Amino acid sequence: MNLDLSPRDLAFRDEVRAFLSENLSPLLRQAGSLTTSVFTDKEWSIAWQRILHAKGWAAPAWPVEYGGAGWDDMQRYIFSAECARAGAPGLSPMGLKMVGPCIMRYGTPEQKAFFLPRILAGEDYWCQGYSEPGSGSDLASLQMRADSDGDDYVLNGSKIWTTHAHFANRMFCLVRTKFDGKPQQGITFLLLEMDTPGITVAPIITLAGEHEVNQVFFDNVRVPKSGRLGEENQGWTVAKYLLEFERGGSSAPGLKVSLARLRAMAASEAGDDGEPLLRDPHFRARLAAAEIAVEAVEMTEHRVLSALSAGDNPGPASSMLKVQGTETMQSIDELAIDIANHYAAVYQPESRAPGANAEPVGPAHSLVAMPRYLNNRAASIYGGSNQIQRDLMARLVLGL
């Protein structure tokens, strides 16, 4: 596996760096640095998406025919790495990385023509209606029903842990249209509007004190059958296709940025002996372990990239990356909490807003340590829990 960039890739990297330097404002960089979860607040992610859309770079993985950049795997990896290094705010994956590719694969010509340009331009902001109370990792057990009534489905039930439902104007949703037979064979995939009568969004405040997720209630909500993606009762197939995109991506560049931030924090904070924490042997050993883990993630991502470039299927490596990436991120979060010490416990959301003039209590680098730690506890659950990923690896690699 050759890790050296070709002259073409180096030229592309320089082009990306120049673009980021010119277009990524200090406020957008601050929004990226203060983000405490996978999702940047809509105000900043949409602002950055519109800048990228004007350049034609909003959807690196989309085919050119649908308005995408048409980049190869290496170009997408370079772009992701450079955005992480520059501190760009993340774009919401719900439209661009999840439902968008599903519409390309399963949508009608009318659905493609309507939704895809709106997703690219940031005109539609999507949320995901999958999990339900009692149906989290066991998604096939979902019970929210959709009864056929003429040209509509009538929805009753609820969805939970619905990220950014309070911002979204659209939802892609799994519903049950058949109650007998195998559970997977009675699920339908719907696209719906969040302002439809009968939909209520109730906030769920996280341990970090943030409003990121919600419970969404459906009371006799009428959704046109024209909003169905794929065939009735075949939504499980669409959902599995979508999960390929939810679990994909590259995490090593962001992890390396987090490590650099940790080193800077540890160099400026004193340990018990009054010396910089970065000189403490115990802390250095833990930091070195995290650096080794990040290196392993990066090498695995390069192996997957090499396989994809050769036209091969990376197979269970995606499950391994999900486990490695999320657990390494959580170990880095724990180190940040140790560095922030008692300042990590200070709840000060008013100081974490981009452009805020509220002075933080304690060092600025401690502002996001605790909320980031608390939010990222979910990383080993969403997108398929790490226990499920280990089961997949055991079956596919070890034959257990």
C-alpha cells in the first residue's frame, strides 16, 4: 500500500487548502471548534454548505449528473482531512450522505428531480425517523403504523432520539405497513414534511444540557403515497442501503486534530507537581496510547481506501473502523476531561455560542471538554452499536 500522494493529488490538496483559507471565515472556524457532537447547529452548517455549493463541492461523493463533485476516493479523503485540519463546521449528513444517495438509488424520476437539488442547496434540512421507544438497536421491531387510506398513509406512533427534528423541515421515516410475517418484510420508507398536521416535536435535553435530540409524535398524520421511497413493505432494503452511508466516512483526520488540541492543552496546564501536564509520565503514556490508536485507525482507513480504489469490497473493515474510531474518540475525550480538571464541571453554554461575548470561566480550551465527552458517549451506540459491530466481525472474520 503506497501512502504517498501522487502529483495530481498534491495539486488537489493545495487547491482545497487555498479554498479553505479564502472562504472559511473566523466565525465559521469558531463554530467548528465549538461543536460538541457530530452535528453542528443548523445556522453554521447551512452557511458553510451554501459556500461549498457555490463552488460545486457540497456533495463530494455524489455523481456529477446529480450535481456532485464527482471526485474519486482519494480526493474525497483529502477533502475530508483538509476540512478537519482547517476546523470547518460539519455539514449535516442526513440529506447529503444518507437520504440523498437513497433517493438516487430508489427514487422515482420525479423524486430525484425535486429532492436532490434542494438537498444540495441546503433548502431542505432532514431528520431521521428510525428509532422508537422500545425499538433502538432492534430496528426491525418498530411499531409506528402507517395505514393505507386512498392516496395517503395515516401515521400513528412516535420516533425518539430524532436529531435536529426541531430544525428539520423534512424527515425520512420507517413505518410499519404490514403486521404479519417477518418483521423486516412489513416496513415502508417514507419521505414527509415536518409541518404536516398531527406532528409534534418534543425536546429531549441531553446530559450535556443541550437540545440536540427529540421525540416526535404522530397523531393521524396523513402522508401522500407519492412520498414513499421504494416499494411498500420493502423499506428494510432501503434502510440497509442507507446504513452503508451512515457508518462510512473517515474519522482519522478529526482524531488527529483532537490529539493536537490535547497536546496544546496539556502543555499549558500544570500537573500535581506544578510542571506542565505534558511532562507527566503517566499522562504521556495515556496520550501515547491514544496516538497509537489513532495511527491504527488511519492505517485501516488507508487500507479501505486502497481496496475501494482497486474496485474491491472492504467487507467487515467498516465495522472495525466504527469500533476503533468511536472508542478512540471517547478515550481522547476522557483525557480532555482530566486536563480541564474542575473547570470541566462548569456549565456555561452562553460562552460556547460562536461570536459570544461572555467570558468563559477558566481556560477557553476547557469550554467544550465536558459536553463533548457526554455527547460522544452515544457514538458507540448510533449507526449500529459497537456490540453489534463486534458480532458482525465475529461472524464474517472468525466464522463464529
